[in-house]
Amino acid sequence: MWIREIKGELVRDGDDQPIVGEWEPIITPKEWFAVTAKIRERGRGTGMPRGGLVHKYLLTGILRCGHALEDGTVCNNKMIGIKANDWLKYRHAYMCKKTVDGGCNKTYKRGDKTDKVIEELVIAKLERDAASKAQDVPDWDKADALERAVRSRNELERRWHDDEDTDIDDETFFRNLPVLERRIKELRADQRAHEARKADAEEAQEDVRNSWKSKTLTQKREAIKKVLSAVIAVPGGKGNKTFDPDLLKPVWRTSE
């Protein structure tokens, strides 16, 4: 059996219990809470993920040109991924756009090694974050408060509908009902947030590196953009220079 949700709210029966379906579940409740929380986050609370361009290369738009211009500023143009020439050992590269397209055309980076450096940095960051999250999350401590609020609302409704119990008139009922409804809604939102934190903590105990290997290109890009604002690619100078990972400067996002 499985619970159902409509417009962000669990479908409940007359006893305020989640209504279950008779089909076979494909994920656990913990996995479901984790997935729905992330979908709401991506959709800015609407429950619908935001769309976007599909990129062919991992760091397109994430890499920014670090070439110093004559006026002392930095180009900072978003670099694009391109197919490498056939005689090269690697298949793709990143370059600053041409001047006619707003760039400086001065920075070029080998694609495979650039991807590997940034992926390793991001995986290490995710592993550190996972270690800090991988802790036991205590059980939700407001279950009794939710039960009391639901019981109070049900009792209010019962007394209002009961013709033999006349101490709840219309004015009293409609004054108190919104207060109880708001309290129930707040507690249920807190419960969902707690379940999401608990699912995140358990997910953090998984092997980050192995899970990274199974991600699609789009999923990897999303993971990178969550921890990095950009990567500044500093030019290596003229000529065929050896690839230098120190010329890739990650700009980490700060926690809000």
C-alpha cells in the first residue's frame, strides 16, 4: 500500500490518517520524502522542476574566462564547450567566446582534464558535506502537538454540528476554526521538513563517489552548480603549455 499527495498535501481520511492505495510501491517513504523535497526546492515551492537548456559538455557556462584585459579588469565571460580537432588526444575543449560574441577569445582549456579536476574538487566537497550531515536525526517531537490540534479541530466541528450541544455558535466556530487549521498546517509542514532532513542525513551516508559515477551529465551539472558559483579559468600563456590544474580557480558557494 502507498500514501498519496495532491497539491502538496497528503490525502487523508475522516480520522485524519493518510489514505493509502493498493498498488505496489516502487520506493520507500524516506526516499519519497527526499525526492519530493528536492522537486519543491527546484520548482521554488510549486512542486514542478524548472526547465533549462540541455548542455553537451559538463562545464559549459560554469567556466568563466580569467584573462586580464588591458584596462585591468577580467574578461569573466562564460566559456563554451566545443568539439576538439580530430588530431588531438582529447575530444572536447572549453574556450572563451570570440570578441564579436562578447568574449575575448584568449582562454582555451583541454576538456577532459578540466572536467576531471573540477569533478574531483566537487566530489571531495560533497564528501565533506556528507560527513557533516551523516548524523542521527532524532524523531519528530511534535507528533503529540499535531494530534492535539487535530483532536481539538475535530471536537470543535463535532460540537458545532451537534444540535444537542448548543455552546458552540457560528461566531465561535468560525473564529476558532482558522486558528486550529493554521496550527495543523504549520505542524504538518514542519513534519515534512523534518522527514526531508532525516532522508538527507541517511542519503548522506551513501558512497558519494560511487553515486557520482551513476549520475547523468545533467545531474552532475546540477550537483556542481549547487556547490560552485563558477570556476575561473586563467589562461596558460602562449604556446603548447602543459595542463596546469592550479589555473582553475573554483568559486565556492557560501552557505546562507
